[in-house]
Amino acid sequence: MAELDFERRLERLFAEPPAYADDEAFAARIERRLDRGWTARRLLIGSAGVVGGVIGASQMFASNLPHRMAAAQGSARALSSGLTQTEPAQWMSTLPSGGVVVWIAIGAAIVLIGFVLTRVIEEI
Amino acid sequence: MPGARTSRFAQHHDLELCAQAVTGERAAFGELVRRHGSAVRGLMRRMGAEAAEADDVAQDAFLAAFERIAEFRGEGTFAAWVKRIAARLYLRRLQRERRLAPLVEAPEAAVAADAADRLIDLDDGLKALSPVERLCVSLCFGAGLSHGEAAEALNLPLGTVKSHVKRGLEKLRTRLAPVGRSALQGSRRDG
């Protein structure tokens, strides 16, 4: 029993925090470190997202995009001429076709790459 | 504390501050550091770290705690959680710098004759223990580790840790001032 009492007392003594004269300075130092780290992280994430987006866009343009767009327009024309012979559903008629689709895909890809990079860096 | 800056989070509970810190609110975390910084720094010194090293490890522990704040589920107190992080960081540092093994094998500190006769506070009492006894007692009673966790952290057999704790407690029991006379209570130490 006395042993248990002493152990409880010891736990209480350990739990009593000593007061140091520079407690406030210690906390301020850590806050500064946190702020610095946060700013650096935001810069890193932002720049990585921009770089990723630029690389993604340049890759798309480098992969013979005008030719692909022309091919896509041809395909779209062939598709729409085929579709005229069928009974399209209502929602299908509202879909964009041809070059518009390519530009939407490019935009979506850039946003997706930026998002993925941002997430990956945040996880790291 | 006189002269201490009061933040807009001063009235918030620790758990509320943790919830805000999860969203990236650094000022809320700063309030947690203000509240529990001395407890973590004190534990490091009680484990045997010099003042500068104790502050370094405590700082690293708080930064690590901020990074992992989403993992804190509020099952214990925030202070206890950070103390455990700090204790493990300190042991890891000792191991990395190959200072742990010499500590474990070091003989008991020589206690000055007058100190052995008078009643002393916890910090002075801990100095009378051998380094490994001091580590074991501080880990179990200060950082809240179980004997098993302390054994794992120190890479020592469980029975050895239990023996060190038992011997450390015996020494402290004979030397600590009775309740109410502890010099630790309300004392102010230099940073």
C-alpha cells in the first residue's frame, strides 16, 4: 500500500511541470518554425503544381496534337453522320464533339495532374 | 505566468486546440506548446538531458506532434502524448549517437555526503540515481510508458527494467522530502 502511495506521489511530482523563465520564448521559437515550414510547403506545393501542369500541357502539344485534333474532327464527323441514321438519346445530343472535346480533355488532364501532384506532396 | 503572452486561444480546451491544429491552425498549436512546453522540457531534463539538448528534443517532439496531430485521438491527455513522443525521440537520439549503451552500463552517480542526508526534491533525487535507473523511472512515471514499452524502447530485458525501476524507487523513497515540503512544488527554475 505504501509502495502504491509512493508511486502515485511520484506520478504527481512528475506531472507538476517546472516553470522555466524562457517558456514564452520556447513557444515562440516553435511557432516560428511551424510558420516557416508552412510557407515553404505552400511554395513547394504551388510550384510543383504549376510545373506539373506545364509539363502535362507541353507533353500534350508535343504529341502531334494538331494532327490528332484533325483526326478527332474527322472521327467526330463520321460518328455524327452515322448517328444521324440512328435514334440518339436526348442527352447524347447535348455532348460537345470534335476539337472542343480535345480541349476539355487537355484542361481536365492539367487539373488532374496538378491535383495528383498536390496530394502526393501533401502525403509526403 | 507573469509577462506571458495571452493568445486568443487561451480559453480553449486542449482538445479544441488539437482540432484546430488539425486544420493547420498554427496559433492554436502554439497555445498547446505554451501550456505544455515546460512539462516536456522538464521531462527531458529529468531523463538526464542537458538543458540545451532537452530543449532541442522537446522542440523536435512538438514539431513531430504537429505533423502527426491528426493521429491524436484524445484517448489520453495531449501532454502525455507529446511526452511519449519526446521520450522516444530522446532515446532514439541517444542510440543514434551511441550514448545509450554507456548510460545503461554507467555506475551510480556519487551522491554528495550532505545531499545523501538531507531531504530533496524530485529533480535532485533523480540525480542520485544511476543513469539507467533515472531513465527507467522517468520513462515509466514521467512519460507514462509501461515497463514493457520502456524495455522495448531501451532495448533491455523486461526483468532488467523492472529491477532498475524498483531500485530507483527505493532510492527516491528514502531521499524525497515528505509531502508538503517538496522544494519542487511552486519552484521556478532557470531556463
